Amino acid sequence: MEPSIIFAERKTVEQVEEGVDLAPKFDADGLIPAVTTDYQSGELLMHAYMNADAMTRTIETGEAHYFSRSRQAIWHKGATSGLVQKVVELLIDDDQDCVWLRVDVTGGASCHVGYRSCFYRKIKQSTGPIDTASGPLKLEFTETDKVFDPAEVYPGIPNPTKL
Amino acid sequence: MEPSIIFAERKTVEQVEEGVDLAPKFDADGLIPAVTTDYQSGELLMHAYMNADAMTRTIETGEAHYFSRSRQAIWHKGATSGLVQKVVELLIDDDQDCVWLRVDVTGGASCHVGYRSCFYRKIKQSTGPIDTASGPLKLEFTETDKVFDPAEVYPGIPNPTKL
């Protein structure tokens, strides 16, 4: 199907912010950021991107589809790992340049490193000015146990992280 | 201060994903996406961007600072509206190209349109293939009452939404 049919043309700020037509803004690369949280815990699971096709497939199937920038391909989350994300609610923000997926994750993990959430480390809080003499700021792990072993779940598949 | 001192150099995938040094990846425009949720409800409040300076100020002050792409300037959230976001926890994802702010919002609103969250509309779910004959997909409001009146809070300030 032609994605443009289901997306309205962006004509006015009022229409985009206060209207009821879906009129997403895709950036110069044709992408819109997608924020995915666990619908029960509210935990942020991942931050990724969709193109028009991925958004259309997500709406049609009720399962999260993203666009992988590293692979430059549609990415049906869980197709390899089995950790599919069922979309409970799909929301869009005021200026319609970001979507929020509230999902139920089969298997309970969303991170390719093996953790439940991609956000498994927090930045240690500073009190007052940062002590720059001690070098880079430090992270603290908030999840310590992996839900799965990436080497078993993604055999022979290159790590998508880019430096 | 020089932000680069507090950020480690990105040397290996293992260091970035499994290490304890803060080594954020800023994109070609010097920005990193920032996802902001209410630390109590887990509700997604907004999606914005930080540059190195905004991230440094956020860490130093404990209050959310972003980089406004429309104004091309540091943006201390709440400086105009009074709706400051106190950072309860600041997390970073596996490949360190996105940060998650868990915040406490004075005044309870984060959206320039006046709603509590920027994500006040959901996309109506499709069951099966989308009926393209009915035109653009429809949104449904999940918040109906504004927390404040933007005309009063931002007098004479242009709406930041771009078409």
C-alpha cells in the first residue's frame, strides 16, 4: 500500500497540534524517532527510528517495526530474537515528529546486549560543579543480570553498535 | 568548562556497551536525543535533543537543559514557563546515543501546547489491513484538559512547531 494515503498533509500548526489527522513529520532521511516503553512498568525500553513503511506495518500488524539505520532496512523487532513487541498503544507528540509505543514484550527483553531495557546504566549524579580532574564521568549499572546471551540469540550476526 | 573532559573517547564497542565511562555519541549536528519521562507515573513527557553543553548543564544543575533546534540555543526547560524538570535519574542506552531523563516536574506540565505530556493523542488502532479509502488515519485525544494556557504562559513568544 501507499503510505502517503494514510498520512495527512501538514498544512497548519493548529491542524498538526490540535487536529485529529495523523500527519507525521519524517526528517530529511525519511525517519521519525520512536520511543518504546513497557506498558506496565513505564520503563523506557529503547529509542529507535521508523520510516513511513515501518510505521504503516506497525499500525497494520500491531507489532513494532522500526527502520534500522545501520542495516538500512525495515526491522521487525523480535524477528531474530523472538522478543516481539506487541503495541498496546501508539501515541504521537504535539508537532507529530515523534511517536511513543507502549508495548508488551514477549520474553521481557528489548536490548541487543541482553538486558531488559537498553537503558541499563545511569550517570552518577554530581553535586555542584563537576570535578573535571577525575576524568570522564562514571556510569553505574542499574541492571546487573542479562535476560539472554546475545551470542546464543544472534549467532553470527554483527553487533549493530557503531562507534 | 570544557565538556570533552567529562566525556570519554569512544574506542571499542565493548567499552561503550559494557563499560562505566560516559562516552556519549553526538550526531553530525552535535546532538543526542533525550527522552523525558515522569519518574512517578512513567509517562513519556517529551522527546528533545541535547548538545554537549546542555548535557553538562543538566548533570551539573540537576535540572533538564536541552538544545532547541528551532531556536539553535540552549534551552533551560521551564525558564519561561516556570515548569522546571528536576532530574531524578539520568540514564544512557547501550550504544550511548540516547539519554533518558526521569524527572519531577514542578507544575505538572511539559508541553508547550499546555498539556501535561506532549503525547496527548493516540493513533486509533487498526484491526487488519488499513482502510485507505477513508483518508488519513485518525487520532484520539488521551488528555482533554490543558494544564495551562499557552497564550498566558508564553506571551508574544512564537510557537516552536515547524511544518
